[in-house]
Amino acid sequence: MKLRTYLLLLGLLMGAFPRIASADAGTKFGRGLSNTGFGWFEIINEIGNESDRHGPLIGFPSGLIRGTVFAVIRTVAGVYEVVTFPFPNGSQKGYGPIVQPESVFDRR
């Protein structure tokens, strides 16, 4: 049980700081764990972004909708990366991210 918790924490840290590690299967796995666990942060990010652009009256509902869509996309992409981490994403992408920005913590 302790080993599982340690590996999960290690994967989340690898995904949260993707520029430290090179683009390989471990990075893809960590990025996938991070995106799966923190994909819902997109809702908070988009509410803030839209409120900055349009003010809070329009920014909150539009950010809530955009953030929910982006959160679903990022979470599904994270699950995909965790499941397929031993395999490259394709001949052009290799082990690179399938959604941009690579982490929810990188501002658009």
C-alpha cells in the first residue's frame, strides 16, 4: 500500500513538472496521472481567464462552460496517456503531450 501511494505521488510530481524530465514513457505516465487528477482545475482557470477578458458577469458562466469542456478533454487525455504510456503517441509526436498546454498548471 505504501509503495502504491509513493508511486502515485511520484507520477503526479512528474506530471506537474514535465520540463524536468525528458519525453519518454515515464514522463507520459506522470503527465497522464497529473492530467487525470487535476483536469478539473481547467474549470477554475477558465473562469479566471474569461472573467479577466469579459468581466465577472459574462466571464463566470462562459468560463464555467469552457472550463468544463476543457476539464473533460484533459481528463480523458490523461486517462489515455496512463493506459498507453508504454507506447509512443505516433511517429510525429513520440511521447509528447496530446493536449496543449502540457499541464493544467501552464497558463494559456
